[in-house]
Amino acid sequence: MVGSEVDQKYLGNYAQVVGGANESLSAALFKVLGLSTVLSKKLVRARKQRKLDPTRTTKSLDLYRHIIWMAREGYILLDVYVLPFVLNFVELKVLALKLKASFLHIFVLFDHTYQTRTNFSLPDGPLNQQPQPAETTGSEDDAMPVKGQTNSFYSYINIASQAFITADDYATRLLSGSHPLRLSVRLEYSAFAHDCMKEFSLSRSIARKAVNDAFSSMDAMTDESFEDAMDLVSSLRVMAQR
């Protein structure tokens, strides 16, 4: 989910790399990195509080609302200020698509549950004008809610699922099977399929394929990338056996 060490590492690196050529993109990436860092801590706290009685007013409800607000801010940053400007950065494009799915994942988990219902509408950003991957059907526009319309739990499921499909498709076509970002996409997609969609066989299938693809490619990589890949493969093996 948002807060992955691998995702944050690539975010920080690219925020610095693009600074000379595109200051606004660099600033947006640093903002997403900041949101990701804070969200990761809040999500850990929220997981420990999820067993509280949702019918009672507690401080945890404020935490959930704050998480939702931060997720929406991150989604807007990616959709408006990042994705339209990353066409020439293969890794960054995959990462931005993955993080967009991650923020939607948070909406599925925390909005319209625990009495935190919001009136947020996800924005119709520039990404909706990009062509869809060849392997998917339909358009993202069809899945996006109408502006001003309150979203339902199930519409978040559908939007988030499509976002993961899109991120996974780009990662598969643009990155090697052992690339840490491709493995990061598959790990969260597998978790989302298991925990939110309740598609347990799909979750295991995603994880198994990710592990198989990683070991069948194993392209040359730095020691750091290799260690990141092996950590992700280890987590994917756990997902494959759930």
C-alpha cells in the first residue's frame, strides 16, 4: 500500500532527478512522498484500531477521516500534476499509476465504512484522456464517478480494481519481471484482490505469477535493487500461500 519503502525510494530519487528539467513535477513528487510517509504511519495506527465499535464517536474516526483526506490529496496530485508529465519516464509512469491505485485502495478500506462517509468525488484528471492498455476492456471514463456524485463502496471497488489492472498492464509491458516496481504493483494488487475483492484464487494467481516472472527474468540489477526484489518476492510467496 502507500508507504512501501520501495515506492518511496523511487519517488525520492525521481523527485531529485527531474528537478532540473521540471520543477513543478519535482515539487509534486516531493509532496506525494511526504503524504506517503505520513500516511504509512497513520495506516499502521488505523489497523490497530479497526476493531473499535464503529457506532461510537471515537478519536479513531478522526484518524480515518484524515487518512481519506490525505488519500484524496495524493490522488489529485498524481492525476493532475504528475501523470500528464511522465510519458518519458518509464519507471516513474508505472510508479505513478501504482500509487494512484494505492490511494484508491485506501478509499475502499476507509471511506463509507466506520461512519466516515464523505462527499468526495474523485476528479476527472488528465489520465482519463490517455489510451487504455490493450489488455483491458472499456474505458476509465466509464468507471469514474460523475463530479459531485457521492461514491459508493462498490464504485470504489470497481475504480480501484481498474486502476490496479492498468498499473499491472503497464508494469508488465514496460518493466522486467524482476524489477522492484513491477513486483510492488503485483504485491499490492494481490493484497487488494484478497482483502477487498475477496477474490482469493485471483490473489494467489497474481502472486504466483509475479514470483515465476521474477525468477524467469532476473535481469542485471544493482545489489540494492536485487535485495528489494528478493524482499518483495518473499512477501509475494506468502500471498501465494494464503
